[in-house]
Amino acid sequence: MLHSNDLRMALSWVIQDLHQRGWATGTGGNFSCVSEQNPWRLLMAPSGVDKGLVSPSDLIEVDASGQVVSGIGRASAETLVHLAILQQTGAASVLHTHSVFGTLLSKVYETQGAIAIAGWEMLKGLEGITSHDVTVTLPILPNSQDMAAMGDRVRQELQANPQTHGILLAGHGLYTWGETLFQARRHVEILEFLFELSYRQLLLPKL
């Protein structure tokens, strides 16, 4: 685990980077890292801030119940979803993006309850995937403003599908995670690339 100051610098850089790529426009998205394990602490951007302007000193720390214990600002309501993912997967970081392609596809495939992506070499950028000849399926859950219920629903989905690399909320965006902050960032990059491919493939004439 990175030193506290290094982790703050790394997380703020990742947040700004994802914002610059158009995956967390304005105040959209939320991002977290485990900063301590005993007692358990989660480093996050405060709610309602422009993700392109987040500095290391802006980050807040929350405890295992989602309460702010250090820093200025409110914890995002979606902290409860982060906690559910971290507690269920043992991940060290959760990144939640609001990209155009991921959000759009989450509505296109909402009735199927999942999006399946297969055959692309870039799938090998996901942890544990060693061949393009594989199908990766991401669950799509209905969006909700009840974050406690959403956290429970996400936890249940991860119990049923422990090998998934991410979860989409319909009309909302992607949650993905990793054993480190930079593995989680890599998963965002890979999945967002695959979302764009999937969207563009829908536009091609059927041959």
C-alpha cells in the first residue's frame, strides 16, 4: 500500500486523468482507495466537486460506515456502493465513471440485464484474462437513489458473479475495481475502450 501522501497524490491524479478523458464530466463519478485497514479508512473525493480540480488536500477519509472522519466536505451517497464492492471483493480501489459509451450501452442492454463482450484482444487487459477468445459479461442493475438498497443489490450481484470485472447501473455508469488503484484505473481504460468498440459495432451495417 502506498504511503498516505503518495496515495493522495496518486488518487487525485487518477481522478483528474479520468475527468480529462471525458469519463467523469463535471461533478460526475466517484473514486475511492483503501488508505488504512485497521481501523478501516477509505480515501475519496468529497461529494459535489468538479473532478477536474480535485487536489490531494481536497480528499476526505471515511470509515467503514461511510462517515467522514477526516477532511472537509460530504461523502458521496454512493459511498455505500463503494463499501459494498470493497467488502465483497477485497479490492483496494473502486472507480465509478459516467462515460458516454458506458452509460448509453447500459440503457441499450438494460432489459437483458448484462452486456457481453467477446473476441477483442484488449480483453486481456482485464485481470485474469489471458486470451481474446473469451466472453466477459458485465451485469447491468437498475439505477436507484436509495444507495443503501443499491449497495445491498450490488453485494448480492457480486456474490452471484464473483468473477465479474465491473457492474453497470442503467443510465448511470460503470463501477470497476482492482487490487491496487492503478489496476482499477487499467480496468476503467480497458472497459471504456471495449464499450466504445461495442457501440461502434452496433452502427455498422450487418454483413
